Amino acid sequence: MGQKIKTRVLTAGAILSVVILSGCVTAMRGYSGVDNEGKRDYLNYAASKTPVCLTLSGAAFVDDKATASEVAVAAARHASGSILGSPARFTADCASTAYPDYRIVILANAAIVGSPDQLCKDEAIATRQTAGNLRLDAAFCAKSEVLSTAWSKASDPAGTSDPVFRQMIRSLMNELFPINRDRERGSGVFRLSNN
């Protein structure tokens, strides 16, 4: 009986932690000309032999001493295995990937949030360090073509090991690669979905 109560308390605590943590992070999918199944098809191809390239640049944290490459490594670690229904893994070592033209590009705290397709074009985008907020803009790219976009925002993650930062990356990845289906199987007919 005591073990049952302890299990219920632990389960309730875990659920409460997820609810509280997810309330701190806002994430939203952007526009893309590729349907959701297509996004996942491209991801599956890119992840079929090696992890997928993931870069993160910009001013992510005000007080954290982590270098830009350490932040990118942490983001790739948090992203790996986080996409619902996908075993895709990610790496900040883009030279080690089988398909380097397919990549996730994340920009922290863009000074002006413009069109996310700029991320795939390797254009210089100004960033700023901001006390109190972190915004991550992301794109899934095939060379300079945008396959998917999303963003996430949260208040004051302390650094790469902060659970809020981890949740931002995980939420961002699930918005880049949503699980809902756009296509009817076998009919060749497309359904409209709420993107």
C-alpha cells in the first residue's frame, strides 16, 4: 500500500513539473510550403545514416560563460530523441554528417525578427543579449531552401543545463516536425490542416 502511494505521489510530481515547466515555454510553428509528412520524410532521409547537423548562433544567455560551440553542442544533445515518433539524432559537428546540406539552423535573440528563410541563406543577422528573455528562431534547411520554421521563447533560462532551455529546444523541434498528418493515405487527396 505504501509503495502505491509513493508511486502516485512521484507520478503527480512529475506531471506537475511538466505542466509548470511547459507553462514557461512558448513555441509556435512557422509557415512552410512543405506539408508535415514531407518535413518528416526529409528529416528521416537526413537522419538515415548519421545525426543531422544542428547549429545555434547568437547571444543565447546573458550571464552564462558557455562558448557558442558549447551552446550548440548542448542544443544538439537536447534535440536528440526529442521529436515525437522520430529516432532522429543531432550533432553540432556538421562535417561529420552524411547529408550536411540538410541542417537545423537556430538563431538566439535576433535583433529584428524577420523572415525565417534568412536562416537558410547564411545571411548575417544581428543578435542582441537580452536580460529576462530568450527567443530561438529555427529553420530546417536543404541548402538554402526552407523546409520548416518555428520559434520558441522563455523567460530567463540560466544556461545550457537549465531545464527551461532543454524544454525550449524540445518544443522547438516538435514544432519544426509536427506529428499530425496532412495527407490522406492512398487517395492522393490532401486535407487542409491547421498549420
